[in-house]
Amino acid sequence: MKSAVTSPRARTAWVSATALALVLAGCGSSSENETEQPRDGNVGVQLFQWSWEAIAAECEAELGPAGYSWVLTSPPQEHIVGDQWWTSYQPVSYQVESRLGTREQFAAMVETCDSAGVKIIADAVINHMTGQDSPGVGWAGSEYEPYRYPGIYEPEDFHYCDTPDHDIHVYSDAYQVQFCELVNLSDLATESPHVREQIGAYLDDLLSLGVAGFRIDAAKHMPAEDVAAIVGALPEDTVIMQEVIRSAGEPIQPEDYLDSGDVFEFTWGREIQPIVGRSSIRMYFKMGETSIYAPSEQAISFVENHDTERNGEAFTYHDGASYVLANILTLAHPYGTPVVYSGYAFSERDTGAITGADGAVVDAECELPDDPASAAWVDGQWVCQHRWPAISAMVQWRNVAGDAPIVHEWDDRDALAFGRADRAFIVVNRSDEPLTGSWETGLAAGSYRDVISGATVEISGDGTLEATVAGGTALAVHVGAIAQD
Ligand code: ARE
Ligand code: CA
């Protein structure tokens, strides 16, 4: 196995210097060069339970132009039948047929998104099959029974661990975590050559449809060497993002998986919350540096995902200005490869997206209220966080900032500010009161657009910005949004 440092598989370094040069060169060619954004940043969006047709349309209409680089889809394989969203996480076969769309629609989505400059990362559920205790028929018509998936897996292809119900009971026991059943889900014997072959064939099939890579669901529940063997058989440039939830005191940690690729860093969402809230705001500048963070170049950073949106652990669309600030701060920080979450409104944890008469998920549509952060969302409505003006503006800000280091760090009790070399500058005000100040930015003099409020702000000859930032918001400027006079 190659080391994490030399393996391209282990990196998500998608920021292209050429792309950035193009933006910068765009300055001065028009009265305002906002349309000239880098085509190739590293920000992704998790379009939770979006259908393939809806994702394709979104890539063209919104994601490409807004500067998103990749989409994380929900699992594309055949699943059990049922209304809950989590039916997606109970595979019945590896046919690319689900209530999110057909194989043809999936292939068409990848092509459309690729043309829009947006890569597709598919959620790969490979640790287990269903958690069903009686026989059934999957979404695409495949018959199954407990521990038997005809033509794919037979009973000898599963683990039967030594807890009475075969379930995981304690996460402090590495054997249970990897060889017992996660919430009753039939646990594949991922050490077996046959199982590895079946999983490999499925992943190869998705690659043949053009995906750039995979989220490896429940990677923690497979021994690191099994994951390494499975992804090691894939082409070297396959992007791998592993779900290994970091929890203190557990024997299995994200670091064990870095040889196979990147990891979702759960520490990020946990630490961004108190920074927006009540703890010392200057801790922001230390984020990503302690031992409970995977190295930046192998970490996916996020405010929330579909699990933490439901378990009370993260800020969600219910949290208004704090939620927006958490997203702004995540996108502004150089750490990691950020993924914005975008889902639908719900009151019950299990409720799935709205389906039509045929049981398929109805295509998502974004109808954004004037102030999405304070809107009253109706259950089932698509929240479309990736389109919220402040979030989408910060995607462009990050793309322009690229890999430029933090400069001109400043903080006060409830506010902070910093630049990213001479490319971008931001002031964040978490208090309810407006903040008036003067900051050294490192930016060239000129009229810039505050991409959060839309107002024009001036940076003087010595690079100073004097401004008032409203309570609970931010002021953000970058060299891709210069008003020429
Ligand atoms: C559903 C029902 C269950 C039922 C099962 C089988 O809820 O009651 O037994 O079906 O019929 C999702 C849903 C589950 C759902 C499952 C299958 O969340 O509710 O079960 O799909 O349909 C752990 C894992 C981590 C996992 C989280 C949820 O380590 O991998 O639990 N996350 C992924 C996905 C989930 C998905 C699955 C895995 C399964 O993102 O959406 O489940 O494919 C500590 C530990 C963590 C642990 C966490 C919660 O923090 O450190 O490792 O996460 O506790 O237990
Ligand atoms: Ca397992």
C-alpha cells in the first residue's frame, strides 16, 4: 500500500493554480468580473436524497456557475422498499436502480454534471446488506432473504459475531465494531475474496458510469486492511472519502484509514458550534491543528451531514444566523475540503423525501424564501442550503482564496477578521450588535462588493477597510468581485 503522502488517492487537491490565474487575469477586463470564477475549487455539496434528474438540472443551473466542484449523492444501489430515507442504506443488490433514479438517469447525471465542471461522488454502502429479518423484494425487483442475496451473497459471506443478537453493543470493543452488526445490518465478511470481488465489481461499475469516487459508508465497521484491499484495486485517481466517526476513547480512529484515502472529520462540526456560540472566538484560528483533526489535505470538513442533522449534534437549518455563520466560517478557513449540506425539512427523524405515486422521490426544486435563515420551512420542502446567498457567495470566496494562507488575524470578544494573502478578506460578527471597525486587509485599494450583503465597500490606498458589520453576520470581499471605477 502506498503511503498517504504519495498516493493521489489520498488527496482531494482540486484547486488548480491555472484556474485561479484565469480569475485574477480577468480583473480589469470588464466593469465587474464576478462572472469569472475559478472553475476548479474544492467545495462539495451533499445533495441528500436528491434524485439523479434533479442533481443533473442543479449542476447546470446552479452548482457549476456557483463554483461547486463536486456533489455527494445518496446511495445509488437497489435498496429495500419503504418510506424512510434510510432505506437507501440497506442494499438488496448492486444494480444502479433506486427510488432516486434509474441507471440511465444516473449515467446522464454524471455526464451533465461533468460538463458543468462538477464531479460526482457516490455514497458506497459496502459494509453490509439489509437489516431485514424476513424475506423481501427490493426496489428493482430482486428477491432476498436474511443473509441470502441470490447471485451475489450466500450465508457464508457474512459475519456472525459472538454477541447474542450479533449486534454491536459497545464501541470500545474493536472486534464488535467490525465483526458484529451495525443496527442489525447483515455484516459482510469483507476479508473474503468473493465479497471483495462483488464490492469491487459494483464500484468499478459506478466508475464506468463516470463517477470520480466514493464516500465509504460505515468504513469504521470494516477493518482498515479490508477497505485498503477494496480501494487498492480501484484506479489510482479514484477519490475516497471515508466515514469514520471520531469518538474519544474508541479503539478505531480515522487515522487508521488514511492510507486508503480521505476521512470526514467530525471534529470540525463539533468545534465550529461553540465558536459561533459562546466560547473563545479566537480558537477558530487554531482549528485543524490539534491531534483530534485529520491532516488538512486528507480531511473533509462539514457543519452537518444527514446523520448529525438528525441527532442534535450539529447546527441545522433551524439555527438561523448561527447556522449561516458556521457555514461561512467553515468555507473561509483553509482547513480541509469542505462539503455543504443540502436536504429537506422534516419533523420526524425517519421521514423520507416526498415520493410520487410510483414510490420514486419527486425531483427537488429550490424555492428560496427571501431570508432562508429565518424562514418557516414546511416538512418535505427542499431547504437548498447550497443556494442560500451567503453560503453560495462564500463558495466563490473560497475558490478565489485558494490555498492562500491566513493573514492579518484579528479578534475581539465576539468578532474576528482575517485575510487570505492578497486575495480575500472577511469580518465575522457573532454578536447581536453591529460592529464598526477598521481593518488592515492586505488587499489592493479599490471598490469591492461585500458578497454577503451585496453592498459596495471601499479599501483605501494602504489596504484599510473601514466598515460596519451588522449583528450575526459577516462582511466578505475578494478579488473576484471588484467594482472597477
Ligand atoms: C434503520 C433503523 C434501525 C434498524 C435498521 C435495520 O433505524 O432501527 O435496526 O434500519 O433495519 C442509516 C440510519 C439508521 C438505519 C440505517 C439502515 O441512520 O437509522 O437503521 O441507515 O437503514 C454509527 C456508525 C456510522 C453510521 C451511524 C448512523 O459508525 O457509520 O452510526 N452512519 C452511516 C450513515 C447512516 C446509516 C449507516 C451508516 C448504515 O451515515 O445514515 O444509517 O448504512 C458513536 C460512534 C459512531 C456511531 C454513533 C451512532 O458516535 O462513535 O461510530 O455511528 O455513535 O451510533
Ligand atoms: Ca463489518
